[in-house]
Amino acid sequence: MNVYDSARMADVLRPLGYAPVERPEDADMVILNTCHIRERATEKVFSELGRLRKMREERMQAGHDRSIIAVAGCVAQAEGAEILARAPFVDLVLGPQTYHRLPEMVARAARAGNAVIETDFPVEQKFDFLPEQAAPQSQGNLTAFLTIQEGCDKFCSFCVVPYTRGAETSRPVQSVLAEARRMVDSGVREISLLGQNVNAYHGDDGSGASATLAELTADLAKIPGLARVRYMTSHPRDMEDDLIAAHRENAALMPFLHLPVQSGSDRILRAMNRGHTADEYRDIVHRLREARPDIALSSDFIVGHPGETEEDFEATMQLVRDIGFASAYSFKYSPRPGTPAAGQPMQVPEDVKDRRLAELQALLREQQDAFNADLVGTMQDILITGRGRLPGQLSGRSPYLQPVHFDGPDHLIGSIVKVAITARHTNSLRGTLIRETASAC
């Protein structure tokens, strides 16, 4: 979502004469668009700010104008005052709900000559005040992100999202479809729908009713030229029957789903306030696989949540063994200020977290390797996104998001082709072109 937000910030700044540059040293404005999910990410912000301060001083010594330094996103939302206390040279601090106000903030900072901070949740929805998305700067943009929902009402005990992104809000259906059509007109063939809790989507359908994510994806599938639709990140509590059925009925929906579970222990799931049990998660996966037998899953896991015992951790390992994941993201629990879990007793020692994370990641890597190995010998539809690193080589995406490399002519870029998978590597697949065009732009 930060990738999408960064692109839209560039859009709102464009009328002021700003355009992207390759290096911060060449920029009149540098915006750090930040994430607050992990403590390490937050500390990296302050480290980077120190580097940017030095860079700005060197630019001014070389005779350039003073560049603007801004911090945006969830760290800005959560720690705006702390940012200005630790880095008083920062000019703009803005939360993720206010970037549509950037032109006004730039003007205010120029007039006042001091820092501007915008971290309130505005009454207006930012999507109602954004200009139309600019066309891609090159023809290589065959995949795109599209935010359809923001915020979360789940209040998991470890998570800052409800405090930094606010309550769940959904864009109207027609707004989403209009942006998707502009993307497709510019050459996009695959769209990933984004939201902190994307399957809780309930956008206005134009008739006074709310559309579900399943209904929205059905509408998107009707856009000529849009071949693939994905969505992330989902919550098990919002995996409704119609969305599961959509994976069977909607050919544009890719057979790959990111469905975070976080833990396999019911006791820890309760402590996390997840609102589901491990067996309920297993049942959702079972129904998904009944609807779409070739579906593959990825997930999120947290080890070392306060109070997690060896038995709780083993329950997580058993859930992983039971389900089998094509990929996953796994982390040590990181206390986030202001969240309920941060103040809970029985914090797990760091060395225990390290050991558990290493064991979990070894199992997840084993499953990812096995999934990739099972694809060897199969034929897959590959969206060709560009040239590979070797002469005569093309690169593309499988339905399961793996990079796939194979030999072929450049004119196929942008097409979906049949490829026989011949080998697997650590993070990619190798194949042989079977059919030149399964679906062309």
C-alpha cells in the first residue's frame, strides 16, 4: 500500500512542478513514506533522516536551494511529535490519510518557515480529493497496485494499524472501476487490490447498497484487457462464502491467496484478539481448496507473542505442517507502543524468539521449496513483464507470483504465454516457451 500511496503523492505534487528523480541528492523534496508495523522499520526512519540532513547541508553548500524533507505514512501518524523532537529539521510530517493535502502543506511550510504536521484523521476521504492517476512513465507497467480499502476494525493486540490507518473505509465501486480502467488503458494487465483488511470491502455500489469484494472482482473481470486480479491482505473473519465461491467462478482471480493466521495456538489467537481459532482457519482453507483445487496459500506468522509457550509454538508448527504454504512472512513479536500486547506480562526472551523464528522459517522454506519443485513438469500461464538478465531471455510472473525466466522474443512482452516449468531455483523458476500467445494485449 505504501508503494501505491507514494505514486499518488507524486500525482498530487505534479501540478506544483515536482517530478520523480532517481537520487535523493538531486531532489528538491524527499518524502520518506513509512511503516510502523515493526520497531526496526521505525528506527530506520530516524537513521535515514540523519543521512538526509547531511545530504541537504551538502546540497546547500554546493549552491542549491534548501530541499524539503518530509515524513509520511504510519510512523508519521504514530510518532509525529517524536519525529519533530528527534529531528527538528524535518519540514513536513503527514499521516497516511492526509497526503491529498500535500500541496497545501508545502505552501504552508514555505509561508511559515517552520514544520507543518498533519496527523489528524480528516473528515473527508482522501480518495475523493485525489487527481486522476497519472499515466505510467514507461510502457513497462504491466502490473499495478490499486487501494480499495483502508483501515481496520479488528484491533489485534499486537497491531498498530487501527491507530495509524483508522477505521475500515472502502472506496465506491465506480471509483475503483474508473481507476482500474485507466490503468488498463495505460497497459496494465494485472491489478492487485490492496487494503489493510481488503476482504472486508463494502464499497457503495451506486444504488445505495454495499458491494462485497467478490462482487467487485466480478466487475473488474469484465474490463477488456484486464487479465488477472489479486487481492491482499485478508482476514480469516471476513473470508465469506461468496468470496470463496469467486475463486471457483471468476477465472481472472489468481489461485494464490495471502491469508494471515499469525499463530496456530488457540490460546495465543485469543490473546491476539484474532477472533478465530486454528481449526476455523483450517476449515476456511479446506473450503478454498474445494472451490479451487489448484489454489496456493501464503500467510503471516508472529512468534514470541507475550505468553507464548513451547506448546503454543508447537501448535503453530503443526498448523503449518497440516496446511502447507507456498510462501509466508514470519517475524518475531515486536512491541508497538500503545498496543495492548506491549504492556502484557510474560514477554518472551529474545533468544527464545530467535530460536523459534529460525525453526519456523526452516519449515516454511522447506514447504516453499517443495511447492516450487512440484511445479516442475507442469505448464503454467506466465504474464511476461519484461526482459530477463540474459540475452534472449524473458521474465514473467506465474499465477503464484513466482518470477519465471525463459527464452523468447521481445514482442511477447505483455502477453500471457504457456510455459513448461523445467527447473526451480531459490527464488524463481526456469521454463521453456510452449505456446507463443495465450492472451495478448
